[in-house]
Amino acid sequence: MSTATPSKLTQLRDLSVVVADTGDYDAIKRLKPVDCTTNPTLVKKALDLPVYAELIERELAWGREQQGERETIVHAVADRLTVGVGTLLSTLVPGRVSTEVDADQAHNVEATVAKARQFIAMYEAAGVPRSKVLIKIAATWEGVEAARQLQAEGIDCNLTLIFNPTQALACSEAGAFLISPFVGRILDWYVANGQTPANIDEDPGVVFVRGVYAEFKRRGSATVVMGASFRSTAQIEALAGCDRLTISPDLLEKLDADHGDLPRKLSPGAADAAAVTPIDAARFAADLAADPMATEKLATGIEAFAKDLEALRQTIRERL
């Protein structure tokens, strides 16, 4: 086979910023994404990786020396591990590390803002400037409000679990640095409800991201659209040209092994100055309530993130 054509991953890098959806140190080192992400699931997996062994022993030792309420110490160790893993990963990527705030506070503006500030302070204490960090927040109305406050303070946010156009636009209006619409989870819902698309251009996750991208560009929004949660390379290829794409290592490997042609699918159109009625809490709630897929996926997504955080804390309880 001739490899005169560069791999699809190489071609994709010319069209979109490629982000690794992993905390796997070796995979990031090998695949060289621009940005990467860390969350409780990835931190929990990291506990078994030799590269993090020293960090884990150090933080557990710190935890054992602390006085006071055991649960407070467990939570503190979880936070320290999260930032510790993020700090190590920040040395591998030229761009940013997304760090998730507590999903069990997804409906609490004050708690989300406080945790985001705490994470930024911890990163800065570890020598990682805030310009290298994205604070990852679930896109509830409270999450949008928290992001509005944080962005005003110069703390950049990644609003995640985006399934609905109103959700996406509310994040953009709040000045969020970046949104992560979940392509694969949208498709999952439709397939589970007996609606399998005939082709990739009818894939509801692909259609959704294309629509959000077009509307953001039409509005002249500075918010980055980062397609996430992919089930196949076909979904990724169908969004080539999207601002950013966050991709799991196995799909990155597949793109790297494929030397077919990769055409651009998304291009920014011209912005227009059409008047826009800002989204408020009532419209946000009404539009979400009218969208059973988004309502279900946002709720189950938060629940899964919160469960992952609890699993991380439970592992720490056992090891302390």
C-alpha cells in the first residue's frame, strides 16, 4: 500500500484542533494531541498506571497525615490527585488540560464556582498557569451561570454534556470558552429508540454539531465547538473542520492507520448581525423539557460523572 497520502489523522490536524479524550500518559505521549482531558474516571484508571505511582503514594501519604473529618480528607485527596494528574499531562500537550468540577454539584452555582477557583489556585501553585487549564462543567442552567461568573474572572470553561441547541447557545451567550456536544450519546439515544440513521449525514449527533457550528459562526460567537463522544471514525470524518474534536486513543489510532482522503466538511460561513433574544432560565428549562433526548442524556450524564467521582473517592477511602 502506498503511503503517499498522509494519514487521516495528519489530514484532520490541518482542519481541526485534535484533542485526546484520555488521561493515559503513554497514549498522549504517542499520539501528540494539542489538548487533553482529565475526569474522575480517567483519574481512577490512572491509579493503576505506573507513571502515576509516585504521585499517588505522595498524595495518600499527605492524606494520612491530615487531622480532621475523614470525608473532608478523602475529598481533598481526590482533588489533589485530579490536579496532580492534570499537572503531569500539562507537560505533554502544548494546549490545555480540561479538569472536571464535581458533577454532584451540577445544579449549584456557588459550589461550582468555588471548586473551579480552588482548582485554578491548585494548578497555579503547581506551576501550571490558568491559560493551560479548562474547567469542565456540566451544561445545566446553573453550570451556564457558573461559567458566566468564571469567564468574567478570566477562568476559561469547557461546558460539557451538550445535547440541545438552546443549551449550546446559552453557553455561547455566557461567554464560555468551549462547548463539548456529545455526538455518540445523541446517536445512542435515537438508536435505542428505534431510529437508526440511514447514513452518516443523517446521524443525529453529526447533524446537531453541524447545526450548532453553523449558528455559532453566523452569530460571530468566539465560543469553540468541540465535537466529543464519538462512536466511529465516520462520525469524526463527517465533522472534519469543526473547531476542535476530542477523540479516544483507539479512534485516533484508527485514523492514523487510514491513508484515505479526508475532505473538509465544516467551514465557517460569514457572520451576520441579526438580532438575537438572549436565552433566560425559563426558556432554557422549557426548551430542554421539550427535548426528551437532551433531558434524559443530561441527567444520566451528570449521574454517571457523579458516580465516577464517588468511585474515585471510594478507592481513596480504601487506600488511605
